[in-house]
Amino acid sequence: MLDISYNGHSVQQTRESGIDSPSMDINANTSLLLQSLQRSHKHITSSEPAIPHQPQPSQFKPTSSPTANMSLTDKVILITGASNGIGAALATHLSSLGALLVINYRSDEASATRLVTICGGPSRAIAVQADVSRIDEIDKLVSAAVGKFGRVDVAVANAGLMLMRGVEDTTEEDFARLFDLNVKGPYFLAQKVVPHMKPGSRIIFVSTGVNRHTGVTPNYLLYAATKGAIDQMTRLMAKGLASKGINVNAVAPGPVATDLFFQGKSEALIKGIKGMNPHGRLGDPGDVAKVVGFLAREESAWIDGQIIGANGGSFV
């Protein structure tokens, strides 16, 4: 719900009226009141007592229990780039909600295998090696998921790469690497999973808070361009898949405390980034995982085509 920072509030307005009347003699008031009561009494019979007003039943019926639809029990969730960082947090959180997991990794087999154990063992999770910047490898990943669990209920395109490049120092190889993994990968993952999804399924992309921040430096250009493509993909793909009952959304994290984030940054820089957040800290991978967990659940059914910020107020 995500949003979150993106909650909807229902505001109930009450209206009170005051009635002004000219001053009267109290006896005259009493007399008028008695006459009014006598006239009203003629319309009431002892055999048919007055029935108080009964409000119409609401069309919004409560769920069977307060916790209905709050879990992801036995939902099949495929996560790319899931062996470390935010991806690993996604896997453990979604597993705690009851999900069956397809944990994709590119090279860190040991971490992916360890996650399978954490997430319930081979009956509830599998690790699949695939380079999701390549369409043939995406085919292999989706085939493994369907072969194990028979369908995909939620696909989370988490795998991504950040290279700090401005327009003057971007090579063709840099451009191809980032767009292949950050854009082509999510695009064709969605294409390959849709035939195996039922109404009520979800596709969740990962964008970035960088696209909302006016203070971003020029060397974010190439990375921000790939995530800008993700934002537009989210909006338009949601329109295209709505007729199938598939929702498409994206989560846009701010700075998150992962090993990748800390690489190459001085203590002073990290302290400065923390200071930009009104909460005085970096995001935790679990913060992002909880937003994705909400988007994967039934409660998010009316959220579609949205980019949900998960940044603790860093970018507002």
C-alpha cells in the first residue's frame, strides 16, 4: 500500500446546521410543541410501531477475516538477480509470507543455494542460473520456473547494473551492457512470463529514485536513461496487460545499504547521503522488500501502472 509515502486517506466531512428562530414566549412554544405532537400521533398506530431508519447495506463487504489476503501462500514468485542485496531481501521476505520462489542468479551459486535452504528447501524454492540480459537465457529461466511450479504468479525484474557514465565518456559497450540488462532483460522477462500467468498476477519492475532527484550529477546519465525506460515501460505495459488481469508496477528505491552501494564511497560521502534523508539513515534492503511484498499481494489490486517511491523521503 506503495506506498508507499503514497497512502490514500479517506476524509469524512461532517456538516452541522444551526437553526435561528425569533424569541417566543415559553408558553407559546410549549403550546405549539403539543399541537405538533398531537398531529403526528394521528399517523402512528399501536399495532404498527415506528421503525427506525435502517441504513442500506454497504456494497463493500468485509473479507472473511482481518488477515485475509495478507499472505502470499503458495504464490510462485520469480526474482531475477536474487542472490544478494535487495534481491536476497526480496526472497527472504516473500518466503516469510508463504511464497514459492524461483531465485535467479548469474554467478554467485553459493549464495543462491544458501537462499534456497533459508526459504524452505527444494520443495519451496529453486535456484536457476541465467544471464537475464539475454533472451535465450530468460527463456531458460522461465521454463525452469514453469517446469517446477507450473506457473508464475509474480515476476520481479530486480537484476540491474549501474555504471556512472555521462555523455562524453559512454562507450558503445557501456551502453549495450546497461540497456541489455536494465531494459531488454525486464522487457522480455515480462513477455516470456505472461503466457504462464493467470488473472491477478503481478509484474514488478525496479526503477530508481534518481529519476525524481533534481540534484543528480551528470555521470548518472546512462543509468538514469535505462531506468527512465523502465518507468515508461511500467505505465504502458500496465495498460496493455490490464485486459488479462495482470498488474504492472515498479518500485523506485533511494540509497540502500548494500555491498554494491558502499563500494567506492568514502565515509564522508556516505554520511552526506544519510544526511539528505529526513530520517537520517540509508534505506535497508528490507524496506524495499516490504514494498514489493505489498505490490505482490491482493491488497494492491487497484494499484496499476505506478512507480512507487521507497526512499524514506529522500526524493519528494
